[in-house]
Amino acid sequence: MAITFREDVPLPEFVDDEQSARELLRLCLRKVKEDPDDFVGFDTETKGKKIPIKKKPLDPLNDHVTFWSLSFKTERYRRWCIGQRWFQMFTPFLEHPGWNIAGWNLKYDAHISWNCNVNIWNARLPVDGLAMAGLHDENRRSHGLKACAADWCGLHMTPYKSLFDGIVDAEGKKAKEYETSLVELAELGHQDVVADYASYDAYAHLMTVLWLKERLEETPRGIDSNLWDYFVEWEMPFTEMLWRMERRGLALDTEYLKSKLPDLQDRMGMLERDIARLSGRVINLNSPKQLANYFFKDDDGLKLDIVKETATGEPSTDGDVMESLVEAGVEVAERIMLWRKLDKVKSTYYDALIALSEHFEDHRIHPNFNQFGARTGRLSTNHPNSQNLPRPDGDEWGIRYAFVAPEGKKLIVADYEQIEMRIMADLSGDERMLQAILEGKDLHSYTVSVMDNVDYEEVVAAKKAKDPTPRQKWLKRQRQARKSIGFGIIYGAGPPKISQDIEITDEDILERLNSMDERTIERRMNRLMKNNPLLDEEKALILVGRHSFAGQKIQDYLDTFSGVRGFMESTPQLCRHLMKYDENNNERDWFAPGAFQEDQRGWGNAKKLSSTGHAKRFGYVETLLGRRRRLEDIDHKNYFYKSEAERQAVNTRIQGSAADITKAAMLAIEYNEELALLEVLVLNQVHDEIVMEAPEENVEFAAPIIQHLMEHPFGEVEALSVPIPVDLKVVDRWSEAK
């Protein structure tokens, strides 16, 4: 493979002998001493070991270095690719408390380094460019290094698979990606290719991190702070904490899962037979093509109108389409959706959890935590998705029951009580809501008492009743409806979604339809039938009534809590204002001549960006800690895009602030000296719930400390104007916490 070097990038230097390695080590140590504020690009190449589950992700807990690379500035920028055998020789530098690491997905490189007995977290500033990218531009489709380096710094990197183009392996066959490693590529005489590829990563890490650091420093946060200050204070220690959580893992009762698996398979088998009976044919339910043929194409199928098409022009059978079919009364579609739900439980949880537990030597599962997995700032996880485990009240197949405390240990599960409702009360300043919280009332029961003019204590009694009377059943339904509406407002759900979550009778529908004029009903019916061509007029009319009923209930809620209505209206207005004016109330000129980054900063052939470092204009909202959610459609001419951005603005301020509070609590627990002595380990976090593990004899001492830290995550400065109580349980199985 011929290699071409770019004029604006330093040439690679390959280090594979002891003398060269020692010279570079001396240069690195001198760099730390003479330029302690500079950053050093760092990256590792590995054997590419995989976890044997679906899609076979990389296994950072068991992989090792093959080559690794550094890049930093001496009198000029340089980049080195170094052989694996010299990795531990560089321990005095890699574990030096004075160097600043510029990495990308740094948790991964930290795992690989730890597997080789090197702890890079000893560095002064271990900076993860991936986390910086999520903080700078949460709207990007990809935060991968290659995409970001190209768009922001004009660094166009070589895809891994193209390294093997034209390469013949030792047996004379065409080399294939992941079948021929970088080690073999070097052994075949292509050290120059390996050196360029590996060291370019470290150089790209360095340059992109430096670019992002400038952007974060230019982004104000409050009066005398910026997003770089926030990143150093909160996100950097959180990256290391997530790395620790990944290594700890969670204990699992695989025998329990295996015992439940036959029941799950039998249930799926029954559904498959039922679907075959209803459809008159055997359909591979994992085949979109066979499903599309039955529903939309085959003459002996249903031959329905196509709802939407895939990118290749074929009829789609995704979740939205199946919901449209169910909405139109297609019975077999309802069975297929139930089968898909069970298939997801089996593949995502049972099969994957058992395989993961059997793969790792400690028989624990080790999820990968994505620091900016959600635009609100919440975590996401994969392998497995421990964030999306069923809630205890909907955990029919006992997934949470399988997560256990090892012998001699206990699980400590602490969950914030109605924290998002408390944040909404705090941000909106609604007097009724604030007063109810300060009086220690259950907000959802209080809402029923106010909106339905019933005694608060009667609603609370109904909630607790094990054998409810007809009136208590009605009060329970009312409480659930008010709860759904309150959370629907937080999550940005409109009437169609909320109508699915509350009980609506035929009388309710008829009453709403009678209160509407015929033109409005006709217009809404036409819109529904246009979006779902499978709907007939009767079903569309019922949906219009249901949506209208839910919409009226939302308005009733906002009339009751007028401060919430004001908050929902003012938040998008502020967001739109910040699209037009900066923090000093000066009118923005987003794309003025000379405002592009590559002209001002000299970062090479980067994508054209405004002086903010973004390609599009945006308004933004901020969370409690000052993280931004940038909304490009907040003044869009299309009502759908604009209203969606408005919902996201409201949701981010509430849900994003809840994520801030939970993050602060996790950090307070992780770095508390008393809890460290008591051997408390944070294992997992699901939204507002933190799962920990501790020796059985220590939990009574640890529990009150954890409770205090979570209820006061910012120390003496209170998180909100109202208390944020925590429900803490000490259990043997996760499911017992509720």
C-alpha cells in the first residue's frame, strides 16, 4: 500500500528499538518539566478482542496494546508510533502527575493501559475529547474522532479497513479487516502504514482537543466562568468514575435467568402459532421483507395501503408502522408487537446477560457507559443497556431480580423522590406546587385534590388501599392520570401520547366531540388519516375525541398550576432570544465575513463554521450547572419542527438539571473518604437511581452518609429551593428496592 503524507501534518516516526525508546522517554519527561501546561496526544492500538455476543463489540477489559502513539510539540509538532514492548518502560511518564493527556474515548485507552499495569489516571489533566465534543455540540450525528477531526480541524484520517487494500497476507490471500491485525501488517513489511495510521490518531487527538478547549473557553457559563471550567470540574472526574464503574461490573444470578428462559420461549412460541393462525401463513417475524409482503404486497396477504417506505423504497414495518396498524384495528399486528417485545426481552436481556456473565472471569456484567449518551446529559449504556431495564412495577420477567449482591455484600439502592416534579416547581416558581412540596405532600395526590375538589387525605388513602372501594379505584385512576400529565409536560409529550397513558371512556370521547365544531373535527380527522392511511373515518373520529380530551386535561393542569404554564411559555421565548442576541444582549451576526474558524484560527481545511464553532445558528437553554442544549429549530417556520424544539427546551431544563444533580451526587459518593473506607462502590445509575455495593457489616454506617450526600450534592449550597428527598433501601436483589 502506497502512503501519501499531508504537507500540513508532521511525518510519523516509528520507535521500535530500545535506544530510540529511551530517547523519546527522556524527551517526554523533559516536556512535562518544561511545558507542564501543554497537552500530549495519546492513543493505543489493540488486538481487537471481541465480546462473543450479538454484533460482537470490542472487549476493553481483556484486550492489550499492540502499538501505541504520542504526539506533542517540541520546537514543532511531532508524532510517534511506538512498539508494544516499550509500553511499560514509559510508566514514569504515563503515570506522571504532571502531564496533560489529550485522548478520545479515553476510558477505552485507560482500560487497555490498566490491563498492561499502567494507570494513566495519575495524569494531571486526563482529557477525553469525546466528552468535550458532546459538551460542545450535542446535536452532531457523530462524535467519532474521524468525523470531528475532519469537520473541525480539517484532518482527514484513514479508515481502518482501507489499511488492508492491496495487502496480501502470509498465505498469499487478500488481507481482510480484523483478520489481519496491525502487528501482522507490520510483519508483512508495512511498518510505514502502521506508523502513519497509529500516530495520526494521537496527533488528531491533540489537535482536536486543543480546538475544543478554545471553543469551551469561549462559551460563557454564568458571570465569571465558561464551559471549560465546567468540564474540568465536573466532566473530567466523571469520566474516570465511569471507567471505575465499568471495571467493577454488576453481579448476576444467571441460574435464575436460565430457569425463566423456557417460560419466555413458550410464550413466544404460543404467539408465533397465534400469528400463523391469524395470517394463514408462517412468517419469519425477524424478516421485515416477509412482514412487508404479508401486510402490503402479496395478493393473498392483507394488501393494505403502505404507511411509509424504507430508504430503499420498500414498505416499512418498523415500530411506528406497527403502531399505526394496531391503531387501525389490525389484530395480527398487535400480536406481532407483543412478540417483538418478548423477543427484545430475550435477546437484549436474557441471552445477552447470560453470555456476558459467562464471558467475564468474575461472572459480572460490565456495561459501557456513554457520558453524553443523551442530549439532556443523561447517561446511556450498551453491552448491555442497563439504563433501559424494566421498572420494578413493569418487570414481568424479573430482569431486576437477577441483579444480586455477592455473598457477604449488600446492594444499596438510592432513588430521588419525584425529583423532576420538584425541579419543575423550582424553575416555574409555582406557588401551589412549591407549598405542597414544602408541606411534605405527595404532588400527584395533591394535584387530584385540587383539580377534582376532593380531600387530599382521601386521595392518599386511596393510593395506599390494598382492597380499594369503587370510589378509591376512581381516585387511583385520577392520580395516575394527573401523574401522566405532569410527566408528559416534563417529557414534552403532546395530547396523542398522553391519551395513551390515561383512562378515557366512551362518554369522555362523546362529550369532547360534542363540544367541538365540525370544521375542526374534519380537519383533525383528515390530518390523522393522511398520517395513517389505514385509518377509516370511524377510528379517526374516535382518535380526534381522545386527543381532544387529553389536550383539555393538559390545559386544566396548566390552569391549576399557572406558574408551570408561564415556565413552559417563557423557556422557548428565552431560547429564541438567545438565538438573536448574545449574553451581553448584543445582536448576533452568526456568519459575518471573516467569522469562519479556518480563516481566523488557521486549523486547516475545516468545515466552514461560525465564530461559535457551529455550522448552524441556534438558540439554547441551560441546565442547573450551566450545560447547554442548543436548539436550531426554535424559530423554524414549520410548526412541527418548532414545537418539537420548544418541547425539548422545556424538557432539557428539567431533565438535564436532574442529570446534573444525580451526577453531582455520584461524584460526592465516589470521592468521599469515609465511604471509600467503608468499601462502598457505585455500580450503576439509571436516571435518578444510584445502585451501590458494600460489605454487609458496613451498610448501616454507609447508608446515612449516602443519604446526606444525595440530598445535599453541592455541599452547603442547596440544589433547589425545595428539599430533594431520597428513598434508600438496603437489599439483596435490585428488584427488592421498590
